[in-house]
Amino acid sequence: QVQLVESGGGLVQAGGSLRLSCAASGRTFSSYTMGWFRQAPGKEREFVAATNWSGARTFYVDSVKGRFTISRDNAKNTVYLQMNSLKPEDTAVYYCAASVYAGRYSDTRPGTYDYWGQGTQVTVSS
């Protein structure tokens, strides 16, 4: 069983930055694909970014390319999402997710992921 705990959300003005963190339990964190998703009110959960087991491979939804960066520190069992140039449309609950399939970092389907955090709210004001 893997437990994921997100932190770092908050309220920020448009153009600002936030860094989300996701701390994972378990000894096999370094073998997991790790991803970030988000869900705005009334909308479906949306893929944001993912990284492979080493962090060498990443994949992003088009709307965040050039603004968001996913990274991981396997020694700390933590994955990060650095969010820059935030826009009001980035407002959502952001979820960290883990997939036991190491090579699926480009698969954007939520069903690919086996474990989920409880989410952290990000609100971007205009």
C-alpha cells in the first residue's frame, strides 16, 4: 500500500508561482510512475504532468507546457510540481498519483494510476 500526501497549495495572484509537493510512503517509490492531475468544480479530473521512475522522462498536457515542471527526488520519496505564470484557469484541486507501471508516464488516463492523494487546493486570482 502506498500513501500519498500533497502539500503546497494556496491562493496566488495570476502570474505568480507555487510549488506542490507529494510525499509518498513505501520502499518502492523509485519504481513508480508519478503524476499530477487536477479537477476544477464541475469538470472531470484532468492530467497535468507525469514523470518516469528516474525523473529523466516527463510528459505534460499542452496547457501547462513551458509553465509547469514536474520533478522527483527518490531519496526523499517526493515528487514536485513547480507551477509558474499561473492563470485563473489553473484553479483546481491538484492530486498526486502513483502508477506501479514504470513506463506509462505518457498515458494521461486516470485509470492508469493505482494510488491517489487527497488533493491540495490551488486558487489563482485574476
